[in-house]
Amino acid sequence: MRLATWNVNSVKARLPRLLTWLDETKPDVVCLQETKCRADQFPAAEVEELGYATAAHGDGRWNGVAVLSRVGIEDVSNGFPGEPAYAGEAGAEGEDEQMELSEPVLLKPEARALGATCGGVRVWSLYAPNGRTPESAHYTYKLAWFAALRDALAEELAAGAPLVACGDYNVAPTDEDVWDPAVFAGSTHVTPPERQALADLQALGLHDVVPTILKGPHPYTYWDYRAGAFHKNLGMRIDLFYASEDVAGRVGSAYVDREARKGKGPSDHAPVVVDLD
């Protein structure tokens, strides 16, 4: 089975590239993040022509996740139990936010997680909050989101099914996973609490499937659009593939598809592709 995860940074803007990539790479299951479209507006008909069934979760703003599968989709979960909603201060442009109002309102979780069972494997497509800055309410929300995710995955792992939790975690696990640790000092994505959140997930029995290095010393998955970061390989490894013991033991190969980050109009993330024996 071939599995993949990809933050496409708008599935509609990236649709021609996505369809070409699906046709050439032929993954059996694909987890997408930052789809930026409502679930009912996801281009399911287009991917169906390539043999994929779709489960999508999105509200048309800055988040959105989906799972595409050629091996069936069952037991779809939009979000996970206990998933918090964000109710902090207004933030930077380009970030999904729900502003705190003077009157109490019922807030719902953002579209950041979708689970489905595909070919006998429980698969989660995850798009963790960015965190913005360590002083931001969004950072507190990020840590709360990870804590709730840990509890939800603990219950799923206890059920005993093979499990994969992959996607854009917005955390670099170690200093080796950023191009220059000094540049990120005092910023999100590298703080001890964020990295501890990843360690807490691994403590459940999840394994970080690290892709093969194809260029440079590190298997980065994200490069900023600005300042020629991709061509200079000024990247980060924040798109992660966490697998239960029984899945991790089946991994034959894993790689970052850097070719998908090249050319005209790419996402700022590259797909991670994992082949199971």
C-alpha cells in the first residue's frame, strides 16, 4: 500500500498539479491539508475519475482536510473527541480565526482533522494550528489541540487497529529539522512545549517515519515562498508521518517528493510518500 500526505495550500488552486501527481505517483491513500474549501465544494468528481473516493472536512476558509482513497473509505470522523475551538484574539492575515465576542457564542472546532479507515488502516489527516507566536492565544490553543489529539489517538490505538496520523504538524521535531536553528530561536514550531507535544504522541507507541534524504542533509518538507528559500534549500520538516508499531514495521520506503514543489504555482509544501510492504 502506498500512502501519502500533502499540504496542498488550496486544493482548487493546485487541482491540475494534484491530478497530475495522483496519476503519476498512484498513491492508494492520500491525506491532504489546507484544502481551503467547503466539504461540498471539494473537487471529488475530478479525483474520482482517477479512481479515488473522497472524504472532506472544511468550511471554506483557511483550513480544511481530506482523505482520498482507492482502497475504500469507512468510519469517517470529522474532527476528534475533545477537539478544542479557537476563541482567542484576532491574528495575522491568512490565519483562520474565530474572534471572541462580547456575548457568549458556541464555537466549533476548526476543520483540522479527519479520520477514515482505508484498506484496513485507520488514517488521520491532520493540520495542526500554526501557533503564530509563543505569546499568542493561538499558541495556547495549539498546545491544547495537541493535548486533545493525544487523548483521542490513545483511545484509537487502544482499539488495536493499524493507525497512521499524518499531515502538517507545524512543529519541527528537532533542530536538525530546520535549516538554521538560530533563525527560529524564540519562534513557534521549535519551542520545547511544541516538541514535547510530539514526544507525547510518540509515547503512545507512534513512530516518526522519517523520509529518505534526496537532496541536502535533511528531508525538509516545507520551504517559504519568499527569498528563493526552496532553491537555497532553506526548509523545515514539519509534515510528519506517525505510524503505529504494526504499520511502521511494514514501511519499505519513504521519501519527500521534491519534484512536486518545483515549477509554476506549487504549494509551499512537498508530499511525503510512504510505501508499505
